[in-house]
Amino acid sequence: MLRWLIGGGREPQGLAEKSSVQTIGEEQIQNPYTELLVLKGHQDIVRFLVQIDDCRFASAGDDGIIFLWNAQTGEKLYELHGHTHKITAIAPFSSSDVTEETDLIITASADRTVIVWDCASGRQVQKVSCFHSTVKCLTVLQRLNVWLSGGSDLCVWNRKLDLLCKTSHLTDAGISALVELPKNCVAAAVGKELIIFRLSASNNGSEGWNILEVKRLVDHQDNISSIVSVNDLTFVTGSHIGELIVWDALDWTKQASECNFWDSSVHPDVQPEIKLSQSPHETSVQHLTSDEECVFAAVGKGIYVYNLQMKRVIACQRTAHDSTVLHLEKLPNRQLISCSEDGSVRIWELREKQQLPAESVPTGFFNMWGFGRANKQAHQAAKKMHENTPVYFLELVGDLIGHSSAVQMFLYFGELGLATCSADHLIILWKDGERESSLRSLTLFKKLAQSGDLQLRL
Amino acid sequence: MISAPDVVAFTREEELEDDLYREPPLPEEYSVPLFPFAGQGANPWAKVAGSKFTRDFILISEFSEQVGPQPLLTIPDDAKVSGTFDLNYFSLRIMSVDYQASFVGHPPGSAYPKLNFVEDSKVVLGDSKEGAFAYVHHLTLYDLEARGFVRPFCMAYISADEHKIMQQFQELSTEFSKASECLKTGNRKAFANELEKKLKDLDYTRTVLHNETEQQKKANDKGYYTTQAIEKANELASVEKSIIEHQDLLRQIRSYPYRKLKDSEFHPYEPECALDRADTGSDQDPAASDPTEPGETPLYTHVPSYTPKLIKAKSAKCFDKKLKTLEELCDVYFFTQTLDQLHHIERTFRGDVCYLLTEQISRALLKQQSVTNFLFEDVSFLDEKPPEKQYRGCQGLSQDAIDEKCSEESLAPKVVISLGSYKSSVECVPIKMEQEMEDSEEPKMSESVMSEHQENLDYLDADIKGSISSGESIEVLGTEKSGSGLTKSESQASLPVMPSPQAGRSKVGSRRTVSEDSIEVLSTCPSESLIPEDFKASYPSAINEEPYVDDDEGGLRFAPRANPGVDDGQDQDDVSKQESLVQVDAACCIGKESPNFLEPLPELGQKPCEEDGVVRIPPQPYRPAEQGLRGGFPSHDGLSAGLLPYELDSRYLSGSREVSKSSLDECSDSTSYISSAASTCSDRTPSPAHLGSAAGDRHRKRAGQNALRFIRQYPFAHPAIYSLLSGRTLVVLGEDEAMVKRLVTALSIFVPNCGAYAKPVKHWVTSALHLVDFQKWKLIGLQRAVSPAGVNALHALSRYSRYLSVLDADSKTLRCPLYKGSVVARLADHRTQIKRGSTYYMHVQSILTQLCSKAFLFTFCHHLHLPISEREPEESVVSRRMNFLKLQLGLANEDIKIVQYLAELLKLHYIQEPGQGGNPLLRFDYVPSFLYKI
């Protein structure tokens, strides 16, 4: 039969080769996802996926509908209707203790309402519509059993949806991001400013809380686009022009003693901020995620790994995708998953290169992150150097192609698979085909045993 | 999937020159001797010379009370079909064998006339001179203006092939019952309307008469009544009586559906449901009816004829009025529904009987493979009715074959039961011949619904058919028997070897030899079935007892005379009749083996081929095919004994074998053998076994032909087929819609189904493909266009290239993964000798069946998927699995992936809850693709 294979060879129409994006062939040994389920239901862009528990997740998007799904079977559990505009924020509020309270989801919408849903029954628990502006972010402080809504002001609610306290009007633009900090504090990104609020029990009642503005941090040159809490001591913010600032979570300074990264700012030519080159859009820090050691930043089309200990970027993939990277997640197994506007999801592995001297790393790093507008030659030279320098590098181990439009977000469910949501209105559950196959066998033989049918043995 | 590829070589479907084409030598057991007259250009499957019509058709006739039997319409409504066939004459024939005692009148002990809800009678008769054989379905419709309120009609399926009628009797009966039920439903409605109108008129008449009487009373103050007044009073009384009677009639006709409703789901507007009613009908006690009871002449012949409002006392002569047409009798809607059904029947039974039989057999066998049959078969029709009907063409088989067949026969239903998937298949057979009287006696449901009814099988007996004797005779070859006698359970049916009186009885009375212009009633089973079974033999209303006359004119000249006892036996008592008939049976067979025939009818080929090499029986391809199939599974016996909880009745097996052997030895004592063969070879189900098979056949033929062309034309057919078999969507890309569609049709026979839905094949798409499409479709024809949309479509193809194989029909290239296995090579050998599309289709099906059986084994072997002990590591399970695939199943390389994919489909299908469709999965591999060019 091989004799027919005259023109045998790789496919001619390799589109991807045109760009400089690293590609991977069809052989992806390490890619476990060999089976997929398409979950249909949404009628508009799906923007949010939140995990409710081990096997359930919720999706929400511009159609204002929230769906609850079973992550194993792909079964649609509930379809929650209540919002008239697109969903702007969603947060799960799991039960604080083992009382009869069930898991809740809180959703905020552009119709200036917030609805609390019961995940067990799929019913609307309560709806709050007293907002003056759209709530853009929601944060649950599990420890205090309260949740916060951030719009033009910051409100604190308890589980029963009593408004505990609220700040004065902060800004018309509204709070774009919130992160919980130790000592009952939260950091809210309001434009270029980072405002630290502290919640304190009011003196006159046990249920009462007060919220106080503690500090305003104005170190960012542009709007803060993402914020992530690394651990109890550190949190990181990124801005639209590519600044990345590591903050001390306790005293909200970048000169904190625990984090002496910022001390290096004595050198005039080394800014504490990490400025990213390229056009503003290209350098916007879209998303930040972290593990204990590193912060992973989705910047433009690239992915950067910043080591907190070494205080420098240890690995990067300048053009990880054809288009802006929208979401990033670090897996326990040194793998990193990214999704992008180009509709693809890529799986990376952080690998170490032993042979290269560590000294060259900063050079490469700085060249790569380049200050100012480096001309093309310099840029390419830098790139050439960069290719030899990093100690670590991100290796593409697999890609998932399924969505026909931007992949907004994904949710990693461990061995259950990966759920991705996209602007093509779909959610795709990616699964390990081998595992699913053996699960089906298990089900099959269970069913055989149940129905009393003959059980065949070898 | 069942059929062996090359055994059904002789199907009348393609040009004659193909017939002349010699297949490579077959193994001895598969070979069919050549037709000796082939040199003369004779086609063994050619029409009987005697028949004057070109193909089978359906005739509707009426026994008009004015002009006698007359044909009403034929289906297809084409003068060419009936040709020179004398419809009037044949109508006379078929209408003269209506044995149903349709009767309306005053039954004794009843004050009012009763409407008989007459069950239809089903008769097979043959006219050997005309070369026509017919299944005749008699029914009566109600007409208020008709004599006795009834109008006898009949629908006849007329074929030149007697075997076809006999072997498809049950199917014909079922299908015609539906049509009849539809007609009758509409008729009841129309009749009720008519009655209502009539009642209104009568009411009005009464009022008028009443007023007149009152006026006369007033006018007449003398003490006595004038004759005029007395007349008026009589008239009034008569009208009053009429009203009561008509009311009663109306009540009767209206109560009918409700009575039926009690029996089962009754949807009078759905012709399909006629079957249900038929089902229950067979359960009803027919004893209630006694139509031959001499009733009084219906009074309603005197009923005043209808005038707009006032009813005159004088009745009009029945010849004066114009009878209603069938359409008027039945309501237009129902009439058209019936016509649709009849057209459907015509389509269904078109073609050679061997084809129909093969079809039914494969379906029956397929049915048993409830776990795997969805993969490559169109199971939609399997679900419609329990098609576990088995072949009945036992006449032409050798004794051994019958022997085996009997065992399979009994096996088949059991297998079905044991798989638990088609429980309904053993449900009652809708044989309903009983008279249904509107009596106090409600139809009994005493016979269990679940028991399979066994009709009397006399009409199937070989000997009966062998008895066709003279030219102008019409032989009623068999009618369906009605009543409780028929409701034999399945177990009885499958234990036919007992020397029950029934065995002989089934022959009794069926034997008549006839002279010219006589009507021979070979066996009738009158609808009135009060008669105990043992007396049935004496009942048959043989119309004539004339001695057998050997008529050289007849196309058939078997030699029933070989046993001289035949003719005498008829005049003797029933017992001797039984015996003699049995002997005749044997004698007939012998007679046919003798070479003194002029024009052998292939359809009547009871003659073993060995004798003179004449192929006169339809090929029986299912035998080897079936063995092969079973071989794929644990084995024939293993299937029944080991795999399935229901044991084969070994007594039956051995018994029937013994009997058949003994019958071989001594023909004179073949009673039990024949009866066993007959009872086992009959079908017990009403299954319209090949619904939609006509279209399916055509599709198969075309697909097979296209596929053959494809594998010859495209050197890269193998990887393309591998893509389909391994579940990778194949996109056929091209500008020309016809070409793409042809390719898609060709390749569609290789596409496994994902469930019991339609094949995942999309013939033509013009928009860009999406991921969802690959879940749904496994074979897609895509338009290549220069428009922006076309560019998008191409872009999508390259984007999703991982999930796709792309066959470019324009540039003749294929982009798909490499295939190095061996299965596809057997499946699609470009040097294959197979010429015909349908043969190739069957070849494909047989290989796919092998694959299915492998996938079945792989799927249902526990240890291949799950660890034996809890501590066993996953790796050892994996290695065991791979060993099984490679060594046990003998699969190599990519073949493993095919079986794995099929196994995955089997799993999904098995674990899927019946109600929910389940989410369609898309499984894929990360394997590189290659570009193939011609």
C-alpha cells in the first residue's frame, strides 16, 4: 500500500508556519486530551467559568444566562435566568461550614443587579438591584463569611445579602479588580491606583462591619489590569503598559523587607517596575497567576515566568500565541496552560536548561523586555541572544484546537479534564481519552452486572 | 451484514450480461448449479411464461350486487402492469372464494338486526392457467343502501410467483390488514354519518305521519278506523320500528371503536395501528360468531328508500340506485391513506422472492445482535417491528438443511428473548379471522398476549402447492384460520415433532384435485371457528370433488397421481384423507423430481437441484452466511447455549432431526416431518419484514457500485476507508456537487453508526465546517468555492486538520494518517473480482461484521479493561489488552485502532440510557497526516 504513497509527506497547507509562533506537529505524545465534549447552551460569548466543587462548574457570559454543568459527563445541570444584560462578574460562595447551607454562586451583571443562586436547586436565592453602577468584580472573603462587590464603590455583604457597609463613591470607572489580603484587608484596583481597604468590626454590634480606606498606592503608570495574590506575604499587580509590581501584602509597600526585590530600585536604570516593550496593547498584562515560586504573566501574545526568589524573568515565550493571551493557569505538574484570542489553547512545560550560564540570564531578560523602542536590528539581535540565554524555557507540549473564536477562559479540573469557554458560544470539555475509555468500560461492566446479563470472561 | 457476498449472485437486478459473467469457482457447498437452459438465453428468474402481466400488482375488486364481481382499481395504476391479464375474469375468481359469512340480520333470539363486525378473510389462490397467484384479502364495508348493509370487497396481491405469495403470506396478511383496517375505520365513520342522517329523516317522517294520523283521528269521529287510517298507523309503526333499529345499528357501529379501545391502544386514524388492533383481534374469542346461522332475511331490504326528508314506504329496487363508490364509502381521507398503504405494499413486495427472503433472514439474524447491529446496519427498520420471522422457503431445501433450519428457527426467537431487547418480538401475531360479534360475549383476552400465535400452516405446506393441477382451476391454496385454534404458543410451535393430530390435520381437506374450471379449495379455514381443531379437517368447504384430471395445458405438471390413493382418499373419511394427503405430499415431491415437465416453474422449485441441475429454487444464501456470522461470535451453538440464558430446546432439535431423517426414509410416513417443517418454517410474526427495503436495496446497490468504482479509481482508498472506520471524519472536497455526493455515497457504506440514528453522513455542505460538525458527521461532502465563504471553509479545514482526513475530489489527493493494517486491504481490494454493487456491498458487510464481532469480544471481555485483582497495575491490563488485540484477534497496526473505535462505540451505545441521546463525543488522536496523490 505504501507504493501509493508517492507524494507522502507532511501536509502542504501548514498555515501556522507563517508566523513566528512556535508550533507543534500533530504528534503530541504528552497531550492527554484525546476526547472532547462540546457543551452548547450559551447564545453569546462565554466569558467566565467558575468551579463550584469537584465535579461542577458554572459558566456565564454576554447572554446573561448562567449554566451549571457536570464536568464529568458534560450534562447541563441548570440554566439560570435572571439577568437581562451580560454578566460582568461571577464568584462561587461555598458553604462556610457543614451546616445545611449549600453552595452559592454570586453573579453581577451590566443590568446593575447582583443575584445569588443556589447551586443545589438551581434557584435564585436573592436579587440585589440597588447598585448605582455595574458591579465589575466580586470577591468572597470566605474567612469572614462576607462578600464584596466592586463597582463605583465597594460594598460588603454577608451571606444573607445584608449590606454590611460600603465605601463612599470612589470613581466613575469603577473598581476593576479586587484581591483579598491578610489582616482583613482587600486591595482594589481603581484605574492606576491601588487602594487598600480594611474591614473592621464595628463597635456597636457583632454583625456590623466598617470598611476603611487604609492606603492608596500610585506606583502604576497606567490602569491596573490584573492583580493576583501570591501568598500571605506577597501580591502582584500588572498594568496595561506592562508594569509588574510585587507588593508586600502586609504593609503594602514595594520596599517591604520581606520582599527585597524592590530594594534594587536604588539603581537608577533599573526600575522596580518591569516595563514591557512593544505597543501598549501588546504589553498589557492580561492575566497573572502564580505558584509559590513564580508569577506567570500573560503579556500580549507572550507568556513570562517571573521568579520571586530570583526576582527576574526566568523563562518566556514571546509569542506564545497568534493573538493576545487571555488566561493562564499553572498545573501542579510544572505545566502551564494558556488560552488566547486566536482560539487555541496551549499546554506548556517549564523545563530547565542546564548548560547555560546563569549570568547571561539578566541580559537576555533585559534585552527581551527591552526598554524603550529598540530598533529592529537590535531587537533581532536581542532575540538571538535570548534564544541562548534562559535557564528555563517553556516547551510547547500540546495544543487544543477546537474553538473557532477567542478562548476567553478555561478551568482545569485535574483528571476530569479541562473546560474551555469561548466567544463562539461554546464550552468544550477536553478529556483524557484513555481514562474516559476505561471509565466507560467500568460503567459497562457495572451495568452488565446490574442487568444480570451474561458476563463474559477471558 | 449477514449475507455472504457471493452467494446471492442471482438476484435479478442488473443486466443480463452480468448473469453470464462467471464468478471465480466457489467452494462446492456454495456453488449453485448452472441453469441448463442458459444457452438458450433463458433466465432462470424470468417470469413464468404463462403470466400475462409484467409484474406483481394489487387489485381491488368488489362483488357488486348489481353487476357482480368487478375490478375497481389496480396498484400500480398502470395498464402496462396488468397487461393482457383479464382483470374481470380474475375478479370473478377471487370474489367467488369469499368464505366469510358476512351477515346482517336478525340473529335468532335477538329482536334487532345485528351488525356483524366481520373479520377479514385471507385466502391464497392460484390460477395456473393465467399464471397468476394471489393473496386475497376479503373485507366487507357497510353501506346502508346495500343489501344486508354490506358490500363485499377484496384486495388481492397478484403475482406470478406462487412461492412468493405462500412465503410472504404472513407479511402480506399483516400489511393488507392494515389497509383493510384503515378502510374499515373510514367506513364505520361514514356509515355512522349515514345512519345519523337516516335517523333524522325517519324522525321527520314519523312526525309527519303522526300529524297525519292525528288529523285523521280528529276528522274521523266514528268509532272505527278506515283502512286509510289503519294503513297510516301501520306505516307509523313501521317507521317507529325502523327508528329503533337504526338507532340500534348506530349504537353498534359507534360502540365498535370503543370495544376495540379496551383491547389496546386504538388510533383509528393511524393505519399503522391497525396492526395493534389486529394483534388483539386474534386474542378475541371468535366463538361468539356464528354467521352461518340461518338468519331471517334482513328487514331492511324493505326499508323505505331515502328521500330528502320524508321517507316513503315503498322501497326502491336496488338496481335503480347507484351504488356508492369505494371512496364515498370510506371517507376520502381514509381512502387515500389506504391507497398509500397499498402502494407501500406494492413497493415492499416488489422483486424476487429469494431476495425478499434473504432480506428477511438477514434481518432476523441481525436483530439478534442487539449489541452490535447498530454499527453498520440501518437499525431503524429493525426497531419498527419484530422481524424475527425466519425463512420459510423450506420446500426446496434438502432434508438436512431443513433439519438445521428447524433448529435455527427455534433458536432465533429465543435468542431474541434472551437478549432482552426485543421482547415484543414474540408477542402475539395478529391473526384475526374470527368473527367478531357484537354479542354479550366480549372478546376474551384469554390467550395470553405474550404468547406467540401460531397460525395453522397448511397454506405453507409444500404438498399443497404441489397439487396445482389443471389449467383453469383456481386453487385456494390456503386461508388463514381464525380463532382460538390458531393461538398456539410459541413453544408449541417450536415443538412440532409431536405426532399431534394437528400435524396431519393441517393437511386435511387441503387436498383437492381439480378439473377445468373448477375451483379448488385446498384448505380453508373458515372464519367461523367454533369447530374444534380436530374437526377442522372435515370442515373445509371443498367446493368440488371432481377427480383429478391431468391437464397438459397447465404449465405445471407434477405427478400427484404417483400416489393413486390421493383421489380416493378424498372421498373417504377425514382420517384417511389425512394420511392420503400426506402421501400425496411425498408423492408430489417425487413427481417433481421426475423429468416429465414441460416448462418448469422456477418458483415452484421444490425439486432438489442434484437431480437434473436445474436451478429452480431461489438461492438460499443465508445458510453459509449465517454460519460464517456465527463463527465470528462464540459460535452458533455457543451463542445459544453458552452466551445466552435461554437454552435451546434440545429435545426439539434432536426430535426434528430424527423426524426429518425418518421422513427421508419413508416418505409415506412423512406427516410429522412435513408438519414440523411447516410449522417451523412458517413465520409467526406479522412483521412487515422489509419495510422500506426497496429503497434500501437501491441505495445499497448504488453505494456498492460507487464504492467499487472508488476503490478501483483511487489508489489511496485504503487510508480513506481507514479514516472512516477509525472514526476520523473524512471530508470530501470538490466543486462538483454530483461527484462529491457520489463519493460520499460510495464511502458511506464504511461509516460506522454512532447510535441508532441515521448514519453520520452529510452529503453536501457549503459553509465552513465547525468542530460540532465533526462530532455529528463522520463523512462530509464539502463544496469547494472561490467565494470568501469557500476560503473560510478551506481555512477551517486546515485549522481542524487534526480531526479530519480530506479527500480532494478535484485534485485527487487525500490527506490523512498512514494506514498499514490488513483489514482494509481485504475490504477494499482494488483488484477485486466482484462486479456488482450489491455483491460488493454484501462483501463489505460481511467483513464489517467480522470487525464488529471482534469489537464485541474486545468490549465485553472484562479483564481486558479492568484489573483482575485490585493490586494489579494498570500497565499489565494495558499489555493484556494489547496482547488480546494482536494475538487473539490477529489485528495489526492501525487495525487495532479500528477495533478500539468500534469498541468505544459499543460501550457508548450499551451504557447509554435509552431515553437520553447522550452527548456526542469526539475522539481523536494526535497522529501525523500524509498527503496521498494518484
